[in-house]
Amino acid sequence: MSLFGKVFISGIFFIIVPLVIGNGVVSYLKMKPNVLLGYVYGWIVMLASYEVIAVPAVFLKCSLSVLSLIYSAILICFLIIIVVYLYKQHYLKRLKNNILQKVFILNPYIVISMILVVTQLVIALMGMHTDSDDAYYVGTATTSVATDTLYMYEPDNGLLYTYIPTRYIFSALMVFWAYISKITGIHPLGITHTIVPVLFIGMSYIIWWNIGTLLLKKAEHRSLFFLFMNIFNIFGFTSVYTQSAFLLFRIWQGKAMIPNIIFPVMIYLFLYMLKVKNRGNKRLWSLMFCTVVAGCCCSSLAVPLCMLAVGCGTLILMWFEKKWRLMIPGIICCLPCLIIGVAFLVIK
């Protein structure tokens, strides 16, 4: 594939596809049009849908080519349905009106924050952090592409697995990077260490900005909150295990995406439910369900942690609403974690 072809397909997959899917989600949730937040939702839906398809494919011993073909076909059908839906909902017109109504006032805090964000993105683009996890995570994606298999060969030595890697097979993120490499022609190392850090660091800040808009009314206070998040992340490297270190150094790893993408999305959704006083909205809970599945796609850590997060958020909603029936959608959202947890114990 030529360089132009790689850039063109990458632009469509990394930019257009998440934007279309995510803004379809925004319209479905009946939220105000929000392009950037919709972009985040798009990735959540993509990760969740890939998890649902990839895990059975691994157990059925499908090739990466077959999985890529199936998922791409589903993704294209999904995109067509969403484009038609957005057209019927007059979403572009509502988006235009919403943008024209917004008055964005620059202040010193937001200017400094944007400079810091751009600096972090440039460093992530130009530099590269490597650690021992590259041998397995990137190695698994590269091995999948090279052999056209899914978890058949050990990435460390190239030998056939003599055991079932239960710790990893239920989290499809590594073969998700392999899928992207398959369709774009870009090496998994370039995807994980160059493209993904820029996109996902930006996504993390998009989520936190929107959380600030729910928590704080004054624009100046929101800007201060956003500036604080930047400073917290930049100077948060007190250990290799902090949220900040995971965000800026290895956001492409699933265990880094949990605290920087998955949990912030959950926090935003729970705050949104509290703010709009619509805690029983099935559509909002459906996105929460997708976020939990996306978390399971990222890492096995999501199995217990997402259950705890959803459980705590649901209890808070129940306390405010004084309605026990809110426990039902909370339990439903925990089902993917329960299913994967039981399957892990049975197979192990």
C-alpha cells in the first residue's frame, strides 16, 4: 500500500469513523451536539463492539483476516445506519446552531492550558517511551499481523501456545491494534507509540473538560479546573504506576486506558445523570453498558474495577433519587464483568 493510501485510510479510521459513530450516539442520547465528546463516544462504541466480536473469534480460532473482514463489514453497516439516522435527525443543522450560540471567551488560564496540552501532544508524537510491556503487548499485535492468527503464538519466542493465556484473551485490545494495522498497513509499533498516544491523550483532556463543565458554572472556574488537570498530569510522575504516568507514557496500554478514558467517561455519565435529573434514562445506561464492555476490551483489570465503579455510582444515584429500581440498570451494566469473571475462573 502506498504512503498516500495509508494516510487516507488512517484518516478515515482514526478521525471520520469515531466522529460519525460518536455523534450518532450523542444524537441517540438526546444530548446537545458535541463533536469532541462524540469523538470519545465513538471510540467507546468501537472498542465495545470489537470486544463482543473478537473474543468469540479467538475461541473459534479464526484468523485475523476473517475477524477483520467481519468487523469491517459490521462497522460499515453501522456507519451507514448512523449517517441515515443523523440525516433524519437534522443533526448537522442542530450542530451548526449549537456552535453559533456558543461564545468561547479566552482567558489566561485556558490559553496556558491549551499550550500545555499541545506541548504534551507534541512530545508524545516526537518521542517514544518503551518498557518491558512492549515485548508482550506490541509483540502480540505484531505476531497476529505476521502470522494472521489470534493468540496462537507466543510473542516472546514465536512458539505455539501450550496453554490458554486467560489473562489476556478476554481483553481484545492487543488484537484491536492488530486489526487497525491490518486495514491501514501501518506497523503496530507505529500505531501504539505514535498515533494512539496523540489521540488518546487528547481524548482524556476532552473528557475532563466536559466533566468540568458539569461541575462548575463559571467559565473561569472551568479553565482553572482544566489547568489544574494539566499541571496534575505533568507533575504526576511520582511513580511509574500513577494515572499521570500511564496517560503520558503508555496510554496505548489497556491498563492505562482504564483510569484515563474508561473511568472518566463513567464519571461524566453519572454526573450527567445527576445534573439532568434523568437517572432512569435507558439510553444513558446503554452507553454506560458499552463503556463497561469497552473497559473489558482494554484490560482484565476492568472486570473487578468497572463493577466497583458502576456499583458506587449506582448507589449514589439511588441515594439522590430514593428509588431502588435504579439498581436494575446498574446490575445489567455489571453483567459483562460477571460473565468474563466466571469464564476466566472456569477456563483457568
